Amino acid sequence: MSHPAFVFVHGAWHGAWCWRRVMTRLQAAGCTAHAITLTGVGERAHLMSTQIRLTTHLQDVLGLIAAEELDRVILVGHSYAGMVITGVADLLQQSHPGLLAHLVYVDAVTPHPGESWSSQHSPETVAQRLAAALASGGVSFPAPDARVFGLSGDDRDWVNRRQTPQPAGVYQDKLDFDAARLAALPRTFIDCTDPALPTIAVMRQRVRQEAGWQVLELATGHDPMVSAPGPLTALLLAIANSVA
């Protein structure tokens, strides 16, 4: 059986660029690793449009897996991308059972069927993002200062320079999936605790209350691929060794 390949999916406002420090470490350790930039952000910001929906981002990831002809995958999603990897996993479990070896949620959304990215956000957060989207003509909402991810100094500057507005169409799209199909897959939640991002609070509780989750903690902020790439890589390598 082949060694699993990592596929990394970034969170809101980010791009494939955010995984650079982890990718180089994994590749140095002999792992195959791919990172995708979702439609409308990063170097694909020129594709920003009101037509970008959650299903667009699911197709982005499915397209990468197909184009690279991957047959065993550890699918890693950060923050918003918990929505994306959940939807991708549901589809792949139907079309290519056995292709996914593990799901890793890095301080990420862990949706229930019928929920959207916005479902567990505070009314204030939802109102703020919808108002920003309306101001852009329904196209996008801007990135926060990377300080809220626990970053400072050069790391904060690096992320602030690269962040781009997030497509607004993905914010309230509900994800319908078969919870039993997802539960059949090994799942790990990496909880970034210092500082803990408030919008992930509900998810931290869920993964500790629901069956089937392995929960690992990192004492860093919400962008561990930037602030703690070494410790994050060590956790990912341990996961890879457990499924190799």
C-alpha cells in the first residue's frame, strides 16, 4: 500500500502560501505534500466573483486530487476549510471509498449536516461580515489584521501582506452530507490554544464531546503553520506514521 500524501487546504483570506513552512519540512522528511489555493483568494484573487460558492471550493480540492492522481490522502483543512474538507470527504467516500486515509482539522470548523460556516458564529460576527459583503456588492469581505491569529512582528507582517478578501458566497452556504460516511474516517482536531480564536470555541467543545475524534493541542495561535510550523509538522508526521 502506498504512503499517504498530504493535501493542504487553507482557511479564509489565505492561500497555498500559508503552508510553505510546513510543506518544506514534510518534503524534507520524504513526504508527498500538495497545497491548493481556493478560487478567489491568494494568487487566484483575480477570479473573485459573486459566483464563488462552497461547492466551487469543493471542486477545487477534488480537482487537485484527481489531477495529481493521488490514491491515499491525508486531507488537512485550516479554519474555514473544515467546511471544505468535510464536503470533499463526503463526496470521495461515495465515489472513491478508501482514498482518504485521515482527516485533519487544524483549528477548523467541524460542521454538522445542514450547517454553514456562519452557523456557529456570534450574531455580531455574522452581522459584521454580511455588512462588509454588502458594501462590496456581495462579492467579498476583507481580511482581519493577522494580530487576531496570535501573530506579531515579521510573521504578522508576512500574513497581512498576503491575505486577500474572502469570497462572500461561501459564508452562508449550508453543507449537506452523510454524517455516518464522515464518521467512518479517522479524524483529528488540532486545537490551537494560545491565544484561542473565539470563533472556533464551539468546535473545540464539539470534538471533545462527540465520538470519533482524536484531539491534539498546540500552545500557539490560530495560524500554527506560520507561528509553530515545527510542532505542527511533528503532529502531522505522527498522524502519517499511524496510517502508513
